[in-house]
Amino acid sequence: MELARNKQKTVEPKKRKLSERKKDMLSGYLYIAPFFIVFGVIGLYPALFSIVLAFQKWNGFGEMQFVGLQNFSLVLQDPLFWKSLYNTVIMGLMGTAPQLIVGIVLAYFLNMAVIKFTNFFRVTIFMPYITSMVAVALVFGVFFSNNESALANYVIGWFGIDPVNWKTSEWGAKIAISLMVFWRWVGYNTIIYLAGLQSIPKDLYEAATIDGANKVQQFFHITIPLLKPFILLTVFMSTVGAMQLFAEPTVFLGSSAFTRDEAMTVVMYLYRDAFNLNSFGTASATAVLLLIIIVVVASINTWLTSGTKRKKGRVKHAKR
């Protein structure tokens, strides 16, 4: 009897300990459950449903009809899809590549101790990112109006260039939208680069100055290499954002955004198929193709951006 009581006493704390662990695990799962529930409902389920829908013919109301790869064939044979892809790539290069370069330069100057009112300039540069798209559309709509007296036409008139119909011409619409993208996102990338610059130890610049390195040499041999992780991040995010360009051309062109092809992007092409033509199958096929294109382009950009680091590593290894 005494042995049995001793065993019972030794077992009871273990049971209580195990139940407490289970309670802690359950409470932890309950804390993170809302995120996964919301992500599953508005993120994972639509993505999986879109992949399934890419192989179906559906107008949003009737029954789905399995058509295999027919939707992909229709999209790839449509000249408007390739035109929209061309527009997306061109406006992506014109709008994102300059903002990354200018963002690094602006961040470098904002990080200098000799610059006064740095907090004011930081807020000013970041303001376009938090500005409403409606306000942005109004400002750029007036600036790039089709009228000969528009501000943009007035400026280019100084250089002897004829007035441009910015919303209807091939390159006029691309330039206007690219400038809108640049103006809106350059401050966002500048703040990211500024955070990266502030993480670089000042001792490195002081040692380089003692060794006789000027500001340009310090920028290319200290700043740029140590900003590599931040550059990779901004290149990846900018690539994804450029391939998903939708808001800027839509608000700039207004009602004619989905009826003209001068500035139609892949996402606008997708939207037109789904909500204007009620062809959800081809729209989903376009979404799948866009996902593949984004993965490929982002991987190439990341590989090219990190190419300098690999080359330096090979040179050091060869010297050893």
C-alpha cells in the first residue's frame, strides 16, 4: 500500500506538468491562429482557387467546364497580352531603375552630418509614399494634360519640342506613368537605404579617410558593398511591384485605361478579362503566367545584383 501511494505521488506532478505544457501550447496556437485564418481565407484559398480556375471555363455564374491548357493557349496567342507585357517591362525599367539609383544617392546625402534639417528632408522625401492615389492622379493629370498649355508641354516647349498628347500617345503615357511611379516610390527606397547607411560603423569611414580615400572611393568601396543586403531587398520588392503595376496607369488614364493599349499592363489585362469580359478562366491563366514571370525576373535581378559579390569572392579565393 505504501509503495502504491508513493508511485501515485510521483506520477501526479508529471500529469500536472504535462497538462500545463499543453495549455501553454494551446494558448500559443490561439494567439497565432487569427493570422493563419485570415491568410488562409483571403490569401491561400484565392491563390489555390485561381490555379484551379486557370484550367476551367467560367463566367462567374454558371458551372465550370474543364478545358485543360486552352486558357493558357488563348492568352499566349493574344497579341494584347504580349503588348501589355512589353508595356509592363518598359514602364518597370523606366520607373524603378532610376528610383533605386536616386534613392541611394539621396540616402547618402541625408546621412551626412553636414546637412542641416535632415529630419525635415526625410519627412518631405517620404511624403509621396503616403499620399493618396486620388491626389496623385489629380496632380499628374493636370501636369500631363493633353492640352498644349499643360505644364509638361510648357516645360518641353523650352527645348523646342512640340506638345505631346500624354494620355493617348505611345511613349507619352509610358513616360508620364513612369514618372508617377518614380515620384511615389523613390522616398520609400530612400528610407530603406538610409536605415542601411546608419547601420554602417563610422569607424570604417574614419579609417578610410586616414588612409587617404576620398568621398567617391568611400562610397563605392565601403557604402555600396555594405548596402548589398538592402539593395537586394529593394531590387526584389521593386521588381515584384513593377510587374504588378496597376494603380498608377488606372488612375492616370481614367475611363480609357482598359480600352487603349498604350499603357495597359499585365494586371490591367487580367482585370479586363475577369471583370469586363467575365472570362475568369483566361484571367486566372494570366495570373499564373504572371506569377511565373515574376519569379523568373526577380531571380534574374537578384542574381545580377549579387553578381559583384560573387566576383569579388572568386578574386579573393584566386589570390589565396
